[in-house]
Amino acid sequence: MVIPQLIAHRGYPRHYPENTLIGLEAAIAAGARFLEVDMQVSRDRVPVLFHDRNLKRLCGVGGTVHDHLYEELWRLPVAERERFGDRFKNVHITRLAELGHLLVRQPQVTAFIELKRASLERFGIDTLLTLARRSLKPVLDQCVLISYSLEALRTARTRGWPRIGAVMDHWEEHKQKLVADMRPEYIFCDVEGLPGEGDLKIDGAQLAVFEVTDAPLALTLAARGAAFVETFAVGEMIQEMARLAESS
């Protein structure tokens, strides 16, 4: 039985607000050795961990990350109250630098940092690459830059970023010439965009499939060639795959 590596998608959103330090720490405590987070930038150019284009779902207010100074963002609880009520009313938006500090304490952990298109559009590729490198300098060897923006990845590659990963919604996209030319170490693909059958191995790159919370499906994908499965429920998936391995 081939068992894939698990990537904790935005930390541990099954039980904690996504992209928060508390969720990332919980994912590691549950056994995760790979994390995935989303990077955006505040109006005063502080890189933070945040996925959505607006603040409504997680913070309950209007506007975007880049509309606000970081001090203003820090005052907003990342409570996701529709799911968690007031349980996380004191949890704040996490800075990318805090992820760096966490990785210093957890040298066995690798983090995939997705450069979000909203901030790329607002600040440009050069600014995001500079801010990411500055915040993660002590732990660059533990970090992989990923993005839907192939241009951002190509620039990162030319500037010596250690490892990169292209994110895509459909399997056929990995065959683009630009992808082949930049030789990413990782390809991230939506599970809904995969072919229904056949080999999923990619020459020169490891495949990570998102979003999967079903252990039998994860094992099927691994048997087809996926090296990683990205999941919102990393603790439950670790336990269930271990159970299936023992019973096989």
C-alpha cells in the first residue's frame, strides 16, 4: 500500500480558523510535517496569512487585506463566527514572520506558501518576493513558494528561490510550456480537475492533490502516483490512513 504525505491545508480548518498560528501549531501537534498557507500583504506592506479576497467570512467585516494597515488587521479577530461562535474571538491575523518563527522551532516541518493573486495584482511580483524572502530568511530551506501565477513562479526561479510549485485547477495545465521551462519541484492540482483514471506521475515534479478528506480516496490517488494529498482535516486523515494500512 502506497501512503501519501499529507499537507495541512491552511493549518487545521476542521477545528481551528484557517491560516492562524493556533491552527498551524495544532496541525503539527496532530502529526503534520507539511503545511500550506496563503500570503497576502497589508496596505503598509506587512505580509500576513490570509486566503480570501475579502475579510467577511473570517473576520466579519468588509474590505480586503490590502485595504488595511497591519495594526488595523491585528485588531480584527479571525473568529469565523458562523462555524465557531466566540470560541476564537481572541485569535488574530498571523504575520508571515510568525510562520517563520514557528518553522525555526519545528525544523522537521516544510511550509508551502501560496502567493495570492489579489496581492500580486495590488503590489506586484517583485514586492511579494522581497517580502516573503525577508520574513522567511532564517528558514528558506524549509519553504516552498507556490502560486497560480506562473509569471510569479518564473521570476522566483530566476531569483534563486530554492523550491517552487505551480498550482492549477486542471490536470492538463501542467503540460504548458512555461511550466516545463521553469521545472517546478511540485505541481498542486484540484482533485476535481484530475482525469478519472490513469497514471498521475509527472516527470521531474511531485504531485500534490487538493482538497481531500477521504482516506480511501487519498490512498487511491497515491497508488496512481500522487506524492501528497492536501487536506483540511489532517489529524483525522493521519489516523484513518494508519488504520487502513494496519488492516490491509
